[in-house]
Amino acid sequence: MLEVGKTYDLVPGNTDGSATADYMAGKEDKYTIISSLRGELTITNLDEQEKTVGGTFWYDAVNAEGSKVEIREGRFNVSYLERIWFNRW
């Protein structure tokens, strides 16, 4: 569950409900967070009625050639859908 004012670590991959980030510089040049780099995402607003969430973020990432980018003062405000999980027995 997301919490307003809480800061979440951005980590490599997207497992166990964790958060991650990638940066695309053109069509083929993807920068990804790796274990030696880090980032953070802070939730600044959450409207569960309207299903919107917003916040700020920063992170460092590298591409396949080892070139590093530093993303700073990022902001987002997006709509979301709730996930419904069905177990099949």
C-alpha cells in the first residue's frame, strides 16, 4: 500500500512489489538501475477515489556500454488501475 510522504527505494528489477526505473535515450539506448546504483521515489499525493498518485523521484542508471545517467528532480502525476489477483485452485 502506498503512503503519502513515504520514500521508497528504487532497486534493480521489479520483484516482490518493489519499485524500479529505466531511462530510454532514443529507440535502442536503455539505461537501467543496477545494484551498485540507487534512487528514490517519494509519494506526495494519493487520491484513492480518483485513482491518481503523484510524487518526485531521482535515480542513477547505466546502459549496456556502462555509460551513466543521473536523473534528478523528476516528477510524476498519473492515474492507476487496481490489480485484482485471482488464484486458480
